[in-house]
Amino acid sequence: MDIGEKIRSLRVAKGLTQEELANRCELSKGFISQVENDLTSPSIATLVDILEILGTNLNEFFSEKTKEKVTYSHEDMFETEDDNLKYNLKWLVPNAQKNDMEPIMLTIYPGGRYIEEEPHEGEEFGLVLNGTIILHLGDTSYKVKKGETFYFKPKWNHWISNEGKTLAKVVWVVTPPSF
């Protein structure tokens, strides 16, 4: 942990100059500068005083909380392909199985299908980005075209197929995660 940098960040966030922080802590501006540049280390008592002025405490300051990841790039995603069933599955959020919902991108080649899922608790949503798919829910089938969506509670065996001649792409979101 870079203590000096963290103190500088807190000071700047509070809108204080080094001199203002030093005056409030009864320290010299030079000492604050040395601390922020990691040229010296404050005593515990001095650090407590500095942190109090900066609106925090030792526990919060040294907490190793990591920021929650919010955005994901192509490099974060994982893909798998099934040549027999003719589909490609891309997990859009890594380790989403630990979350409440799991989004995937499913590409089904002409004549292909995704595996049949058994009934389970939760809900499923999909948006067809390309082509036309057939959504199979038990004994009932629904044609879903590009730009259309589907939403259902998975009370029956269910799967998606592509009976067309063009590639089908679907963003599919499941809760709880099951892919």
C-alpha cells in the first residue's frame, strides 16, 4: 500500500492544500510533503490525526476493499463451441455464476441448437440480435425474430434452435445462473 499517495488522494478529495492540512494537524507543510512523497513515515498518533482531518480512520484507511468491477471488455469474456450442436457460447461477465443473474451471448449456426435445459427456479430473458430462433418451451414453440425478445419462467424443458439459413445471435440472461 502506498500510504503517501493515499493520503494525497484523500487531501485532494477534501480540497485541502498541503499547508491547510499541515496547519490543521499542527505539522509543517514540508512534513506533509515528505509523507505524501514517501520520504518519511508518520507515527501512528500523527497518522491518526491526519486521517481524522481527512474524514477517515485507521481501519478504513488500511482496508483493502476492492472496487466492484462494472465494465468488461472482450478480453474478460470466455467462449466455448459445440460443433455437434452447432453453437458458440460466450460468457459476457466472467464468474457470473456467483451473481444473481448470468448473461451470455449465444450464436447458433444454421441447423444448430442449444442444449435442452430442465425446469428450474428463476427467470430467463433473451434478445435476438441476428436471425430467427425457435424457442422451445415444453411442447410449445415460439418463433422469435431479430429485434424481438422472450421472457419466461422455466417450468418446462426448454431450448433454442435455429432452423433458418442465417446465423442467429441471442443475448440470453438467466437467473439464477445455470450456463
